[in-house]
Amino acid sequence: MILLCVWDGLRPDFMRADLTPTLCAFSDSGVKFGAHRSVFPTETRVNSSSIATGCYPDRHGIVGNRFYTRDLDGTVTDTIDTGNHEDLERLRTSAGSILGVPTLAALLRRAGKEVAVVGAGSPGSTLLQDPEDPSWLVNTRGVVYPSALGADVGALPGSEGNGAAWNDAACDIFTSRIRGGGVDFGVLWLCDPDWTQHQAGLGSKPSIEAIRHNDARLAMLLGSVPKDTTVFVASDHGFSTVEGDPLGTDWIARAGLDQTKVKTVSNGSVFDTPNDVDRGFSVLVSDSRVGGLFSRNPQREDAFGYSDVRLSHPARSPDLYYSSAWDGGENEYKVRGRVFGPRSLATHGSLSPFDLSSVLIAAGPGLKRGLTTKIPSGVVDIAPTVLSLLGQPADGMDGRILSEACVDGPDPDQIQVERFREVREAGGFTRYLEFTVVDGHRYLMEGGIQDS
């Protein structure tokens, strides 16, 4: 049996003995991936889909927490909020499927394996783990698949609950299901510390307590599973403190464009005409609050292309996409990492290393013990590694099998890591993307803006 426990929004620097003693002890017994990265944009449902499929957004199709869909002539046909399971079901109806590639859960079921998924985050992020006719899926905000399962699960906190209630219920339901036996692969997705950090800020007392509570939940889970269980503990993205004046949508007026004709959601914008795209671009590229700027047009040399970050999708990618600028400054709790963003205390989604850095720890049969590796890895690597450990083929996925973590795998010191940087000069600024490459697999380490 293999289990994956996700702590939504946990930054690696908050994994420490005074906050997460269980997680630290668990790490000592297995493998800690010290250069683990999310995919961009560093939003939950984008990374949930990449964890589930082992593929990047250009293949699974979830290009943002929210995005527009288009028909063949480019006309916008719908707006999808991926946190809403009903929106995802509407997408299934219109597109034929929610994701463009099969999930780990679906592949395992086809191989005769039993899968269980329990989530405390948005119903959509839970469904994205197993959207193809799930056999056992529970979201503690009140959604279950198939619906008949509700009678067995019992009362749920529902949408009016809170992070603690959703997470406690998720842990209870998941451990009960595991104790019942018969599960080959299970996913437990806890919505903290993300849920609390958004509201209370990075390093605040409520956020620290949310991390402590997750550690206690992990202790409960580890105490409930057989000794021969392999467990992965991961986060989907990091986090940053919001600082300064957010960009908002004022750039649309500064570009002389009609606010009603520019469709903007999740930092992605769709325009009526190519001329409008150019006008919008000219303003965004000259704004120091824009840390990264990406264009749907691959011929544009003054912006990064979506192919650079595997975000190109024919029906779902916007005309332009920007990410917020960031710096390494501290907040009131001495936590580093700040971005220009929406008017909240803390957020994620940018090219900042504080948002891109995430957690991955694994321990159990077939894995090395007491290893910390600095070889870059990513959320897309989880699915192929799980398949390999279960003796299943991992063909067709973008991620790699994390062989350096396996008992019969190479020593990390034997693995070659290449590094390179892409640069675009425009609007008086230099914008960059930094990558590493391991065995032909490319990882985005960070991106940002500098004065030219």
C-alpha cells in the first residue's frame, strides 16, 4: 500500500523540529527531497492536477485555478472555477473530459488496484485527483463520489465549516478507510496550512498552530497503517507575504482598453483583437510589479512563450499571462518572501522560489533511509514514482521516476544536474527564468525581474 498525504501550502522552511516533530522523524526514516519544485503557476488546482497525472498543464489542461475555455475560432465559451466541482463537471460535458491525460488513480484502477481519495480543500481540487469515475472519493466540505457513498461516510462538516473541522474529518475518514483494508493507493489532502496562511499570514500564531495540528494528524495516520506501507508527504506549492500596491486591473485603463472587453482571471487575460493584445502587453511589460510575462503568441520575442513553462493549451491558455514581482524581504514574523498580489495577507502563484519550493518526503519499502538529496525533483515526479513502486509501467508521463530515492537506484552524487537561464529584455527590464535539468527533465527553479 502507498499513501500520499498533502499539506496544502507548506513551505519547506516550516518543516522543523519545534513545529513538525513527527514529520521530521518521518523524514529521518526515509528520503527528503531538498530541491523539490511545483509547476507554474504555483496555484493549488494546477499542481493538484500535475500530482495526479505526472504531467504539466499543457497536457492535463488545468492552466490556472480559474481559466477561460475557447472554441476553435478563439471565442471564449466559458469560465471555469476549478475549485468548484460543478464547474469541472460542466467542463467534462463540454470537452469530453476534465483532464487531458489519465490520472494515477485511474491507471491503478485499470490495473485492478483499489484507490481511496479524501480531501479537505475545495471539492474541485479533490475531484482532480480522481475525476474519471472515482470509486471512493470524499471531500469533507460536503461532496462524495459516487453519491451513494455518503450513507457510509456519514455527516460531513460541509461548506460552512472551517479548516480545522475539514482537516480533522478528512483524517478521521481516511484512517478509518485505511484500517478497513483493501486500499492499494490512497490520497489524503489537508487544506492547511494554506487555508489559515491566506487568512492569518505566514508565521502568524494561527498558521503555526495549523502546522502543528497537521503534524498531529500525520502521527495519527502513521500510527494507523501497517509497517510495510510506503508514505509520501508532500505540499503542492509554497507561499509568500503580500506586499506593496497590487497590480489589479488598472493596467487595462492605462492601455486605453475597454474594461468590459478584456477578460482577466487568475492573472491571465483574453483580448478581442491582436492590436488589443499589443496595447495590453506594452503596459504590462513596462510595469515593475510584473515579475514574469508570457504570451500565447510563440513568435513574440519580448515575452516568454507558454512552452517555456509548459502552459500552452489550445483551448484554455489566455492571450497574456503575468506573474507578480517578488523579493526576499521579511514580514512582521521574520518570514522571508514577499510578492505584489491581491489584497490579502499571504498568497502564492508567482515565479518566486518561495512559491515554487515545496515539500516531498517519502519512506517505506523500496526506498532509501536517512537520505536528503539536493537533486531537483518536481510534483510531476510523484505519480511515475508511485507507479514504479507498485510494479506498474509509468509510460507517457512528463515526470521521472525518482530513482535516486530507491534502494537499487544511483547515488545522488552520481547524477548530473545542468543549469541554465532564459532572459527577455523589454520595457526597461530584464525578466528571467532559471531552470535545472536532470536526465532530460527540466525543472523551473525561479523567475523574476531585474532592472536592465
